[in-house]
Amino acid sequence: MVIAAFVGLLLVSAGAASGQEVPDTSTTTAPVSSTTTTRPPPPVTVDLGDGDIGVLPPGAGQPAVPTPEVGEQVPPVGEAPAEGELEVPEELPVVILPDPTPGLNAALADIDVSRARDALVVAEAGRRAAEASVREHFAHRAEAIAARRRAGVVVLAAKDVVDQLAVNAVIYGNIAEIEPILDAPSLDHLRDLHLSAAAGDELFRVLEETRLAFRSAIEVELEASVALVRSTEVARFVRAQYLGVRADLDEAIRNAQEARRQVGPRILGPAVLETADLVAWYRTYYPADPAMAPIGDIVDAYLRIGEEEGVVGDIAFAQAILETGGFRSGHSQRFNFAGIGAYDHCAPVCAFGFADLDDGVRAHIHLLRAYADPRLTSGQLAAPPNPLVAPERVGVRGCCERWPALTGVWATDPNYDRKVLGIYRLMVETARSLDRGQA
């Protein structure tokens, strides 16, 4: 990682990349060093209240730093840098920045609580909808049971009529004897047509229809019962989800109460911020997109590749901001967003170059994962690593579980982690402002 001077509001050091082994080439490379003879002036901090601070990004609001001129000693893409020496400026006194970690932890915990509450609202709505569905299906089944019972009564009544008809036919041999049972107008009509025998056929037809209606009622009741069972199962599942979300909220609240006493965030894990948050933050401090790609594409690459590789992509983006002065340094034009291969005494003419945006972001993410995972191998990565940053070549593999541990290892600047996390703290504040605006 390189200590680079950015002309503008701030002068920020990106440090020296210690522990990043240089591949064997015929070119002599700059030595790996964890010490530096120069100290940059402290960046401008932003007071967020209650002792909470953020750090302005390098070159905020200033014109872009020009890319290296033609003829400068810039190594080709994919090759290790040639040895170079820059004039060492007079050493400046070291000023240690306030630690942004307590405020950052509290802000992240606040986001977790807010999102957990939003999730609980959604889960509560789902639970109520599922319970309403159970009540509705219970009522449908009750109606089906009542309809089946009514159909059963009609069947029995029709069967009684037919049974009586059979008895009278046997005893009297005349269907007229069932007049008290049947509707008088129907019998008059049958008698008038001399179709007394048809009354028996009509009764059997009615009986069959009532039986069919009864069977249909039984099927409807069965369907209603099955639907009730399914809706009950769904309600149980949704309630379990609701209880899990409520437990997540309780845990988020407990974590928020302890947030300021916790250590710095881990390098491995999920991102908290989204593309819209990071793009909005970038637009706040830089007037135009970087030359090599739209800022939205860069943010998407960091979040996407970070998720693929298990690295916190939004903080890696903040680190890239520090390293490149908002993606406007010469290194960034060659898709080197982390000062990989650059050292204190040869910047900016030394550093690795990468083929495209994804290649550069992935190299950065791969290196971070190697720093955080002591047992990482190339085969465990989501995509094959660039040979320049293969984990097997990283001599300090597994040195840094959390971001604060990068100071003195990734970079020599004693404020390195505080700058990265201070910049990220302002990104978090932008996200919180956006959330409040949408509420």
C-alpha cells in the first residue's frame, strides 16, 4: 500500500503494503517494509456529536489528481512494479486521530435495530394475515359441515319417502296410498295423466339427486378440512418466523446497548450499506464519476464480489476511497484500488496493474480475505485469484481478523484504520439520513 499525497482539502496516507509477497520476476521490486520515514498530516475530522467522529475522504470537493504522465515508470498490467525512489519529504509529527470505532459500532447497531424493527413489522403483518387465513378456512369448513349435515337430512327424508312407497306398493299394490306423503298437486298431476307409476321413478330420481348432493357436500367438507390444515401449518411456520424476527430485534437492542464497548468490525462478513447509500455518499464529496468507470459500477462490484468472497464489501469500498483519493489516483486508472504492490519510497511509480474493474476489485477483496483467514487457499475462493495476490503468497495470511489490525500491516500509517473506519462512518451517516428521509 502506498503513501500518496493528494492535493486538496486533505493529504491522506495510504501506507505501505507489508506482508504482500511479490511474485518472482526478473525485475527488482521494492522491499516490503512495515515502517516509514514520513508521516502525513492528519485528515480533517467531522464532529458527529457525543464524541463520535468521521473522517473526510481524501481530495473531497477538489479536482481529480492527474494520472501519471507519459514516460513515467508505470509497470504494465499484470506485472510487478520496477524499483523506484521518490524524494522523502521532511518528517511531520504524528497526530493520532480519535478512534471512530465506538461511534461507528453504535451507528451500525442503530441500523441493525431499525432494520430488525422494520422486519418485525413485516413479520407481524404476515402473522396476522396467516391467522386471518386460518379463521377464514375454519369458517369455510364450518359452513361445509353444516351443508353436509343439511344434505344428509334431505337424503334421509327422500329415502324415507321411497321406503314408504315400497311398503305401500307391497301392501296395497297401488301408489295412490302414498298421497299423505307426497305433495298433493304433484299427485293430482300424475293422476290426471294416468302416470301413477311415474311417481316411483320420480322419487328414485330425487333420491339419487339428494345422494349426489350429499356426496358433493362431503367432498367440499373434505377440501375445506385440508385447506384448514394447510393454513394452520402455514400459520405455525409464519409464527415461528415472527418469533425469530422478534428474537433478532431483542438481540439487536442488546447489542446496541453494548456497541460502544465492542471492538472494531470484522473484515469477513456481510455488508451493511447498499449501492444507493454508497453512491449518495460519493456524490456528496466528489463532483464527478471516476475516469475508469461510473461510481455505481464500482460500488456494485465491491458489494457483489465482497458477498461472493465473504468480505465486508462496503468497508472495503471505504478503504479503496482512502487508497485512491476517491478513485482518482494514477493507480486507480489501472484498476489498482488498494495500493497493492506500492511502497512508501517508490509511490506512485510502483504498483501492480489489473486488467479491468472486476479484476482490480477482486484482487483487493482476495487480499483482504487472505489477511483475515489464516487457512485460506486459492481453491476456497469463489473465483481464481490473480497470481499476484494468491493467498499462498501472502506472508501475513490470517494476521488481521478485524479492520483495526490492518494498521502497521497493510499500511504503515499509524492512523490507517481510523481513516478507513472514519470514512466509512460518514458513509453510515449518509445511509441513516437516507433512511430517515424515507421514513
